[in-house]
Amino acid sequence: MTSPHLQLSGRTAVILGGSGGIGAATAHLLAGAGARVGVVSSRDVDKAAAVVAALPGEGHRAYAAAVDHTASLIRLASDVEADLGGAHILVNSAGVTRPVPHADLDGLTDELFDQLMAVNCRGAFAAVRAFAPQLRLDNGLLVNISSIAATTGIGSNIAYCASKAGMDIMGVSLARALAPDIRVLTVSPGVVDTDFVPGRDKAWNDKQVATTPLKRLTSPDDVAKAVLACATTLAFSTGTVIQVDGGRHL
């Protein structure tokens, strides 16, 4: 049996949103398992480079690409092919949100709604479309990072919940459409202990911990470990949503 730290040797992983908390943790675990990693920041390549500098192993690269601009993703796919020989694993962890109370219908503007759908859902699809030719070549894997907001309807705003629900069902459709060449899995965290959602303080976090059965927030490493499992031990799974939330959905 291959040693756990070499299970992804010879594989290349591309992580969109790779400079965020979940993305950086995922990059570290996949690199530790032997993968070469392309870390993609939304617009600031220096942020991606800082993540790359801390990764174990060698051959990693930093990129910048805007997931809501298809042309940017097409350029990214071309650069990855030239630099790293193409992607075997694509992780869609890029996302955006802004707190808007669900009852404040006027506060959720058309512009914000469209932005969340463009980044969180359409952008994930556009990334798959750009990288699919590479992923098809050698048992590719797509992992989408969603949220239990997709099924609980509780999240930073209604559009965010809708965008993640779209990502969940998109993963099911893609799993069917891309089989058997590409497996598709969705990792769905609960409240993650990062600064992704502006304005969340310790008191808010403590309240979420109290209402979570396993009595802590989801860590970025919890999510990253699920992604690593998708790439290693869950080799016969596709079209499935994997909840990583400490039982918060119960």
C-alpha cells in the first residue's frame, strides 16, 4: 500500500480560492500527500505566493484568476497546462458573501444577488468547463466546497444559501455528465472558523458552538481532510455531498 504522504505523488491539484482559510489548508494537506499544487487567488498573486511558500514539497505554483470571468479561467487552465502539465484535481473553494438579514429583502440587492451567484455557482461551473479537458485525461477529480446553508437555508444571506444549493445540485449533474472520466464530490462545511463572513465576533461564534452537537466550529483543516479523503480513500464515490459540520445540520 502506498504511504499516506505519497498517495498523490505525480498528481497536480489546482485550488481556486487557494489563499483563503479553507483553500490554504487544503493546499497544505494535498502537498503533504505528494501533489504539486497550483494555488489560485482571486486577484492578488502575492497572496497565493505566500501560501505556496509555506507548502511542503516542490514544484508548486501561484496564480491569480477571477472566477467570475470565464476568460480569466481559460487563461488559468492554459497556464497550468504549460507550467504543471495539466490538472488532475480541481478544488472549487473560491467564494464571496456579505451578511444581510433574511427578512431584509430590500437589503439583498440585485447586484449583490448576481455577484454571489456569479462567483459561488457560475464561477465554479466555468472553472470545471475550463479544466475538464485536462481532468478527463487521467481519472480526474472535482471537489466543490459548498455549505450546509444549501440545505438548512440558514446562512449569511438568502442569495448565499441559494448559490450553495445550486452548487450542490450542479455537482450531482456534473457527476452524471462527466462519469466515468471525472469524479465529482461536494464537501459541505458548517460554520467555519475563518474570517470569511465579515462582522462575526467571538460572541457570535460561541453561540454557534453551543448549538453544534460536537461543540466546536468547523476548522479549515476539517474541510481540508475531507478533500484529501475525496482524492485518496473515497475512490469509488461520486455525486455525493459530504457534510463536515460537527452535526450542525441535525
